[in-house]
Amino acid sequence: MQAFVTRRIPREGLAALSQAGVCSIQQWDSDEPIPRSELLAGVAGKHGLLCVLSDQIDKEVLDAAGSNLKTISTLSVGVDHLALEEIKKRGIRVGYTPDILTDATAELSVALLLATCRRLPESVEEVKNGGWTTWKPLWMCGYGLSGSTVGIIGLGRIGQAVACRLKPFGVKKFLYTGSRPKPENAVEFQAEFVPLAKLAEESDFVVVTCSLTPDTKGVCNKDFFSRMKKTSVFINTSRGAVVNQEDLYQALVSGQIAAAGLDVTTPEPLPTDHPLLSLKNCVILPHIGSATYATRSAMSVLAANNLLAGLKEESMPSELQL
């Protein structure tokens, strides 16, 4: 059997694949995204595919792969880059990497929240450019977590992990929203399930950790931001398309909300001339939620083991139920 790997991955994952003796490996050995033409050529005739979240695995790719393709393993917890209906129709199994990246992404979410609400990047720049002249009572003031209300959009694994880390900061109240109440997830934080509008209106900090679905696409829009407090801080570490970025820009420029921190954007990478990058009250990171050495290594091993199990027609460690 043959498998195609669309990107350079941590050596532990590649070793798991090569040492198993289950399949021969062809790899796009680069940190940069594989060109579309190379992807279409690379998957042709392959039995397995290991991809990353920036690879659009659509009908064209599946057609190029042909009837041999039996397993797709993605190095991500998100699967919005996969044409799931088409994949299901063809009887292809899908492996993904949940749980492993939960802690790292939650840590990054908290770091981004703190950096944004306490204006850390802006403060660092003031030190570098000579803006720091003396101690001033009102200079570089931001917003603290103690006594605050935090609203979480999507109280899944990552949302719960974020709440767990924020609780010791003295957060007074947690709100959450999603497709349905999750009392079993909310009990530890005594989080209250509320409509999206109420979450926007009452939260001092909004953290988006939901998956991207037709229901969540663009849900953080003009109406949402107009309901937020002028002192509120908005954080998104889920998927860029959950946010209407034009509406977010207007909310930040007009002072409708205080600040925003994004680890995900649309598109990725964000063009360097994008209006959001001109704002001091918007902190943007290059999608590094899971970027710790240990996490990426573990993700690659799990992705490799998912692929191998699929090729051997065995139970996957983490299979997406289609």
C-alpha cells in the first residue's frame, strides 16, 4: 500500500509511519503548503492520505486519488477542510487529533487574552520606540480578570480547559452558549447556558472556542459586537470564519468594543496590508494554538497511527464518526 503525506511533520510521526512496514511513504517535504497541482498528482492511486488543516481535501482531490483511497488522517482537531459528505459517500475513513492539543490551545487562549486585555504588545512597542518616558497613572491601562464575567462560545474540550485556567484569576461568573446546554461540562465552573445575545451583552471577556459549522460561520458579526460592552475584550482561537472580520474592524475602530485578540483569521495568512493589522487594539497571532514541541509531536504520532490503523482496517485511536 501507498500513502501520501502533504507536509513535513515532526520526526516522531514520520518514524511511526516508516517503521510500521505497512505502506510506502511519499511526502511533500516542506514546511510550506503543497501546491494544488502537486497535491493532485501526489494523491493519485494512494491508499492513505495524511494532511494538515490548510489542505482543502475536496471532490477534486478525492477524484484525483481514485478508488484506492481508503483512509484520510488529518493533523488537526478541526475537520472543516475536509469534504465530509463526499468522503462518507465514498466509504473513506477519517482520523483526527482531538484531546492532544486541548491544553496547548487553552494555554494560548489565556495568553492571548492576557496580552490583549493588558495591552502587552502595545507596551513592548512603546519601550522600543521611546514612548516610555515616566510612570503615568493612566498610561497603558487595560482590563483585569478579577471580578469579571467571561463568556465562552463553545464549551467543548478547549472551552472547558480555558475556563479551568481562568477560574483562579478570580473570574466572578462564566456564561456559555452553543448548540445545546452541556450541564455536565459546566458544573465545575457553575457556568450558565445563555442565548448568544445575552452572552454578548453581559460578558467582559468573550472567548470563542467552538468548531466551524454552518451554524457558527459568521456568528460573531455586527449585531453581536453591537451588543457587547464598550469595555469588552473579544478573543478567537477557533476558526477565522466564525468572525465577520469587517464587522470586527468597525467595532474596534468605533470603540464599540475595547480590544480583540485573534489566533485565527480569514484568510490565513492574513495579508500584511489588512486593516486589522493597523489597529493597536487588535492582537493577531499566526495560528499557533497547538504550537508546542510536545503537542505537535504527539499530534503527528496520533495522525500516523490513525492512518496505519485505517490502512490495516483496524480500529483507529481517534476516528471521526461520519
